[in-house]
Amino acid sequence: GTVSLNNKYAVQFIEQNEVAAVQDFIAATHRKIHEKTGAGAEYLGWLEWASNFDQNELARIEETAQKLRAKSDVLIVIGIGGSYLGAKAVQDLLQPSFGLNEMDVIYAGQNLSGRYLEELLAYIEGKEVTLNVISKSGTTTEPAIAFRVLRAWMQEKYGEQAADRIIATTDKTAGALRKSVEKSGYTSFEIPSDIGGRYSVLTAVGLLPLAVAGVDIRKLVEGAAQAEKELASPNVFENDAYLYAAYRQILNARGHSIEVMASFEPAMAGLNEWWKQLFGESEGKQGKGIFPASVIYSTDLHSLGQYLQNGRRTLFETMISFTADEHESKIPYDEEDGDGLNYLADKTMHEVNQQAMNATALAHVEGGVPVLTLEVERMDAFHTGYLLYFFMKACAMSAYLSGVNPFDQPGVELYKQNMFELLGKPGYEKKNN
Ligand code: PA5
């Protein structure tokens, strides 16, 4: 497949017949997903979203992005959780590490830091600004506060024209944000009611900011549609998303209850965060779930590397390997060889990085850490779209295998209740005061 799971560093931990033993369970769960009969089935809109993408909607996203680009130096995306992590992940992965690609796309409303917001306001001073406020419920406190502050700034600067610079992405009918769309006439996009936040990156939630940032969103959707096709088999040995889910649950049952997503590319940091939300929020309930953690190597081999090698043996690791060597510059030959690096002369960084990965996997296996490897050819929009779908499908399977609903998040409510009580929101005054 376009992304394939390599188990060569896990064979000594899991035998093939253990995977074969869960095939019936996988096939039954596959039917549950595709026939929409499992818990939370009303949130399976993402399953065949990419292959059925509404072409008019795609064109409208692109047109809106063009308009925003034409009139802004900065697009501020306001959202939290599933309403921003996907766009941020793909943006980080596909854009240059230094300087800006084509447009400055930044984020707000993903924290409650006064310092962050003040620095943001200082940063946009004198710049042409547009906003994309994203909230499915339309009532989440963090983005609502950021939007209130930034909307006031926009009204101060642009007066009546401010409304033309604000795009809202929210539910079709429900919530405070939809109401302000109706009142203020903002251009808006709908978040489908059958797609939850952490499965929404391929809707306008992720695509509009990404199109503004200059990402080829058609290729992204194409990659996801390809994944849909390739990951449609109920057979665990023909479907690597299911194989990944099966390995995870077999390892978890054996006490490997922490999964460390490891990448050797710093641009993967954002995708790691998106992946953590996807799996953490989907699986962490009813006292169950694999705890998702992440590292960037070889950077973190010099920090968490020690723990991975010798700490508590409750871990397993999933390494993402980008197989194509896309960067030609080679390590130079040096006449003097004072640093003793001439043995590397004429190798590319990719070759050295790949050997760092093999060396790390071997070391961790020896240290008792099972290592799965996901092989992806390159870091482009197509493969990224594929990878996003791969993880979503694997996550649905994995959560169902462990007996939980992959699509709800009952546990994110309690802190909100407490916060509202402590802050004295009308109707919440009682408990903690
Ligand atoms: O995955 C989820 O459902 C959450 O992370 C939400 O995306 C997050 O809480 C933001 O919610 P909303 O889009 O309603 O503001």
C-alpha cells in the first residue's frame, strides 16, 4: 500500500498466529464500521468523505482562500482541539521550516494565555488581517474569548468592513457562532454534523486554512480517497490500518500501554500532536486506552532516549519512516578530516538519518521495546492525506477492539463545568465556592 506497516522490529514480541487469532474480531468490527452499527455510528461521516467530496464545496473553499490571500498579510485561525490541530499538523509538515511559504497562517484560541494573546495583538499591528473562526459547537470558551478580542480589534481597524474579513466554520444550525454568522453576515462553512472534531481535518475545518497557507488541498483529499480504497479490506493481512490496530491492542493487552510515536523529521511535530488527540480522545475512556506520547529523533535521543532504552518497560514505539531521499546535498569531503567525518563523505543526510533510525530500532528492541514502522514514501500533500485517513481508520478499529466508543469524549466536560463554577458563569454558581 501507499503507507505500509513493517513489523520487522516487532516479530520477536508478536507472533503471526496472534494476529491471525484476532481476524474474526477484526472482520466483525469492520462490518460494524461500514454498516454503521457500532457505538457512535452517527459520527462516521469521515469514512467515505474524501471519495465523495462535494466539488462545489471544494471550489468554494479555494475561491474563499484566494480572496483571503489577496487581502491579508496574516490569517488568524481561531479554534481548539479538533478545530485547529489538523490544519496546524499539515501546515507544519508541508511548509518550509524557516520563513514563510506563501501566507502567514497563525493560531489563536487554543489556550487561555494572556501573554500569548497580547503578543499576537502586537504582532498583527500594522498588518492586514483576516480571521477564520472555527468551532463546531460554537460555544467553546477558549476560541470564543479569542474571537471576542480579535473581533473588537478588527472592528476598530476596519469598521463595517471587518465582517468581510471574518470567515466562520461551524455547525449548520446550532450554537452561538452560527447565530453571529446570521446576524453579522460572515461568509461561513459548515462542519458536517456526522463528523466529530478530531476526524474533521479533511473538511473546511482543515482545508480552508491550509488552502490559504498554500497547501494543495486537492492532493490532500486525493491521498485520503486513495487510502479509502486501499484500506477497505476486512482482512487484517490485507489492510495495514487494521494490522496497526491489531498490533496496538495485542501489545496493550501485554502491558505495553504507552505508545510513543517517533519521527526522524522535525516537521512531524504537529502531526504528532494531531495523532495524540485522535488516539487519546478516542480511546482514553472507561479506565482503558493506550497513552499516546511522541518524540522527534534524533533530537530526543539526547533527552527521552535514555527512558526509552532503560526506563519502565510499559512502552512500545511506532516509527514513521519517509523512504524517499529527496534532498541531494551530501556531506562534504574534507581534506584535513580533523573531525573524523570523512567516512560519511558523499552520503546524504537521508542515508545517515535512516541508519540512525535502524540503529535506534535495534537498540530499543534489545531494550525490550517493540517497534512498529510505518513506511511512507514522501512528505507531500498526497501522502499526508493518505496518512491522516490511515490513522483515522486505524483509530476507529483500535477503539472498537478495546470495547470503547471511538467518537465521543465525555471526559472533556468536567474541567469546563468546574471552570464555569469557579468563574461564576450564570447557572453554574454552586459547587466549588
Ligand atoms: O475532538 C473534539 O471533539 C474536541 O477536541 C473539539 O474539537 C474541541 O473541544 C473544540 O470543539 P468546538 O469545535 O466545538 O469548539
